[in-house]
Amino acid sequence: MIPGLNTLGVSLARIDYAPGGLNPPHTHPRATEIVFVLYGELDVGFITTANVLVSKHIVAGEVFVFPRGLVHFQKNNGYMPAAVISAFNSQLAGTQSIAVTLFTSSPPVPDNVLTKAFQIGTKEVTKIRAKLSAMK
């Protein structure tokens, strides 16, 4: 936390990625996010409301913007660690991880909703729930 930012409507964070590390698909309902790569490289992207993937391979010194509310991700496909400074135009951007939200909510999203939405069976829903619950 940077005390001087308090009440200014912005926030910053540093995110470190191990080789192969992933910031899984998520959204920030109250903020646009911009990342600046300190070192390493990342594959990043977001999905528009027209269901189009906008993606890029970014390296040290480059930036990428994720518009408010859109599902996005970052993945370190390199062999070395990577780090970014992430900035938001909100003090409380909020983060909603897509998979965790859908498969570990309380009370749970009904199985028949998930099986139909993802075109998978109840056994797969149960497996996904178990794996994601163990990560919480």
C-alpha cells in the first residue's frame, strides 16, 4: 500500500509470476487496469463484449490495458520470473475470479446450470469444484 494514494481514487500493486505462472481469468468490476512489465515477459489478453480476444506478448518496459469489467488474464510462458506494476483507476477495483466464482460460490451454483453452460457432465462439475475448493 502507498499511503499517499489514500482517497485519490487509484491503487497500485506489484504482481510476481513464476515461470509458467498464471493470473487466471478474472475481472475488476470497478476499475480499468494497466500493467507495466518490470522484468520478464507475459502473454496477456482480455475478451471484449463481442467475444473477441485481444491479446499481446509483452516484455520489460511495455504496458497493456485491461478495460473495466472485461474478463482478462496474464500468463508467464517464459523460463524466467516476471513482474509487473499493476495500476487501477479505483481505490477498490474488486476482483472476481471466473472459475472460483462459478464453481465455489456459497450457496453453490446449481449443477444443472454449470453442466448446461459448459456442456459437461455432473462428474466434471464435481471434479472442478473439488480442485478449486482445495485452492481457496
